[in-house]
Amino acid sequence: MNKHTLSRGNLRLLELFDIFLVFLKIGVMSFGSGTSEVMFEMIVEKQKWLSIDEFQDQMAIAGMLPGPFHINLAIACGYKYAGFHGSIVGALGFVLPGFLFAVLLALSIRSDFVVNFLSTHLNIISGILLAVAGLLLSIILKLGRQVVGNLYLWAFVILLSLMIVLFKVSLVLVLLLSGVTVMVVSGMGDNKKGHNKC
């Protein structure tokens, strides 16, 4: 049976199942950190469900909403691609691996073997963190090349990063400041172009 012989309802179920599987895979692949980068790779680069601009918009929305950022991002991306049901299925698929892993870890942490293994093999964790750092850097550069077009914007990005890392400024405040600043600067640029045409 192919897609042409399926009813609209069955096609919808297949689409939602695909969303669930993709977000399930994202949940499995993003243990530790690098979740945004894994989502970007899966949703934008592989599945091509969202464009880079659309993904960035969803990241901004997820950052402003209360609650865990990456769950918000899964909900926002699922909604953008497939509406309300897509947001629910995406969130469930994303959360399920972490939930199951946490339950298994809670059950096994009482084992002396697990405790001894983790305490004597800390290098494994360090290696995973290095790989995650490399993944984060590669995705940041990919997104940066698409959005940041000149040295002034790169300087602005660095300034915002310093505000978050060194001065512990709220991420929501930084997002709002960034959005307003770029809007004002873009408006000034548009006004200059209009005056030049006159």
C-alpha cells in the first residue's frame, strides 16, 4: 500500500508517527548536552521540515517561554511543522528517552557495580563532554554564518555571550535586548535607504 491509496486520516497518522520517531531519535542522541544542535541537524538539515530562519524563530520563542528550553523547542518545532498534534507528538517523543533513562538510572544506581564503574571511568564522561563541545561549536558556526553577515553583528554576538556568561544576565532579557536592537538598527538602515532614494 502506498501513500496514494491511503486516506487523509491515515496519511496524517503516518506524518505524526514520523514526527514522533524523529523526536525520539533526537531525545536518544542528545543525552548530556547539544540538544539544540541535534534538533538543528535532524529537523533542518536532514528532514528539511523547517528552514534555518524558521528554526531560529522557534528557538527565540522557546527561550522566552517558561519551562525547560529544549522541551519548549520540541513543542515549538512540532507545532510549526504539523500544528497542535505535531507539538504533542514531538514533545512526547523527545521526553520519552530521557524519562526512561532516568527511571533505569534510578533503579540501577543502587548497584555497587554501577557506582564503582562510574567512579573509576570518569574519562568516559570527559570524552563525551569534549565531543558535545565540538558539536556545539560546529552548529554555532553554521548558524552564525547564516545570520551574522558582518563584523558589527559578530561583535554584538560576542557582547551578548559575555553578558550571559560573565555577568549572568537573564537569557530572556538578552533575547529581548537582541531583538529590539536588531529591529531598531534594521529600521535605521531602511530609513537611510529611503532617504537615499529621494
